[in-house]
Amino acid sequence: MNLASSLSSSSSSSSAHPLAPYGWDAGWESEFTSYAEQGCVPGRVVRVDRGQCDVVTAGGVLRADTAFVTPHDPLRVVCTGDWVAVEPDGNPRYVRAYLPRRTAFVRSTSSKRSEGQILAANVDHAIVAVSLAAELELARIERFLALAWESGAQPVVVLTKADLVTDPVTLAYLVQDVETAAPGVPVLSVSAEQGEGLDVLGAVVAGGTAVLLGQSGAGKSTLANALLGDDVMDVQAIRDVDGKGRHTTTTRNLLVMPGGGVLIDTPGLRGVGLWDAGHGVGQVFAEIEALAQRCRFHDCAHESEPGCAVLAAIDDGELPGRRLESYRKLLRENQRIVAKTDARLRAEIRKEWKRRGAMGKAMMEAKRGRAR
Ligand SMILES: Nc1nc2c(ncn2[C@@H]2O[C@H](COP(=O)(O)OP(=O)(O)OP(=O)(O)O)[C@@H](O)[C@H]2O)c(=O)[nH]1
Ligand SMILES: [Mg+2]
Ligand SMILES: [Zn+2]
């Protein structure tokens, strides 16, 4: 089927669809056909809470039970951002199925264990929020970015609380530092307090579905409220003593933005373990992988080999030694996780996401092309 023509044929109906502001499009509509025939209602999960979820449908928000949808596999549970087929009535009313995901942000619940946990589904932009109130930890940002790339979404780094960095030169250096740790990733500095950078962030969010990720106290909910122009999410001051957040947000919430797009606010994460993120790690360290192509030995470990282009770049001051260390560390961690998890299951899930992701992207591009 010709994607562009199928899109244009249904574009008028999908733009009038009450779920269009939530991201409903021709692709989801066609995925949903068989469920429509069974009398189910489509909706997007806006919150998940212990076996129950809130689903926004054309008729409003419904509470539904997720017991039907493989509750024992942590990667296949219903997640905020999922498009689901809900039974038209019933007490309890059940989610019958979720539509195949286009992207999914997954982490290991801890770097020691290999259990994957899905944090958000069908996301176009994965926004990593990092507070400028504390010292920057580049390795932590790299770790988040590996997972963000792996999710299939475009990563973005948002440096929050820019008002606390009063010297503009210092701020520019901080942004630059993060940029060297994030090739191919836009890095924005924002202040929810003073409104700086919110227009740029709003424009990113308007481009589909975005998820805000980061440590507790990074200012995610404050940003969500600022973009909403309304205090929908609770915000709390962080404890002064240790700068740790309070874990104010406890559920993942999907919000429709007045300027367009959808934003998922998430609870702060203490840490994120990699979960089968080999490609993501490669993308975070794209410049090292490019340099490695020029090493004399194709299996160069960049340790002491002659003709090593990576070590030469470190010697020249072109590549910070820290980057190579961080790269090694994440590669090792990823290998450990991969060795522990079920390869067949991983491959199956990835294949599905890749296929859907490509479809979603083609659709977004077709849509943008039309809008021009
Ligand atoms: N100075 C300043 N403080 C901010 C800014 N944004 C957020 N804060 C403060 O940072 C603290 C934590 O903000 P939250 O928005 O609750 O942080 P969060 O990331 O949602 O935290 P969790 O929900 O626990 O994950 C609050 O005291 C906010 O007022 C900002 O732009 N400037
Ligand atoms: Mg919050
Ligand atoms: Zn080398």
C-alpha cells in the first residue's frame, strides 16, 4: 500500500478525530481495525496504577483493568503512552490489547539484574532532564542517552534551572561539555523559573510525543507545568542537605500540551541500568566508533596497539580520555546484561519495534511534507 496516499485519504478524518491531539493517526487506525470489528474502543494510556490504567478515549477518560494483557512479563505490560483496545463496557472494563509499539524506553531495574522495565511507549523525543543546580555528571548523561537512542526516539538533553547559573560564559561552557558527551543530540538550557528556553522546548514537544526522564528533583514536573501554563503536576523543593529529590511524582502521566504534542512526565530515576542497548551505546560514542574505523587493526582494543586512531585522538587532545573510559564501562555493562537475558525474546521485541518505528517515522515525514 502506498503510505502517502493512505495517509492523505484518511488525513481529513484523522485530523478531526478527537484523539488526534493525543497522536492518533492513520497508522494507529489501521492497526486498530480488527479491534474495532470486535466492538472495542481505541484509547491512549495516560496513567498506569497497579493493574489499573486511565485511558483517554473519544468519549473521555476511562478506568480499565489490565489483567488481560500479559501482566507477568515486565516488557509486555501496558505502559503510559500505549495505544490500547478497551472493551466498550463491563465492570471491571478490560484492556483487550495494546497496539504494537513504535518505540519504547526500557531500562534494567538495576545494573546488577537483567530485568527490563518499560518506562514509556510510542515516544518521538526522549528528553533527558539534568539539573544545573548540581555538578554535571557526564557519565550519567551518557547512560541515559544510550537508552534514549535505543528506544528508537530522538534524544534531547535539557539542562534545567539555568537561572541558577548567573554567568553566561559558564553556562555556555556547561552546555558545550554536555554536547561533547552527546553527539547528534540537541542540548538546550532552560529555566522554568524565568521562562528561558521554553519556546524551543515547546517546539520539540509539539513534534509528537515526548517523555521527560531524569533524576528526582531535576525539575521535570516544573517544566511540564511551565509548558502547560498550569500547575497540573505536583512540585516539591528538594531536600537541602543532600540535593536528592523527594520523588514527588509517583506515576507516569501523559499530558496534552496547549502548543501541540503530548508530554509524559515520569517519576525521578535514581539510576538507569542498560538493557540491551548496544546500538544506543554506539550512537552515544559515535565519534569513537568513527575513529576506530581508522585503527590499524580492525579488532583494536584501543589499549596500546600501534596505529590506534582512538589513542592518537586522545593524545592530540581531540578526544577526552574520559569518553573512552565511559564507553568501555557501558559496553561491558551492556554485554553482562545481554548475556543474562533471553536473546530470542530480545530479538523478537526489537524487531517489532524497529519495524513499527520505521513506519511511524515515514508517516511523520509524510505528514510534515504535506504541511509544508
Ligand atoms: N531555580 C529554579 N528551580 C527550579 C526550576 N525548575 C524546578 N525548580 C525547583 O526544583 C525542585 C524540584 O522540582 P520538580 O519539578 O518537583 O522535580 P522533578 O524532576 O519533577 O522531581 P520528581 O517528581 O521527584 O522526579 C522544586 O523545588 C522546583 O521549584 C528552575 O527553573 N529554576
Ligand atoms: Mg516530578
Ligand atoms: Zn584503536
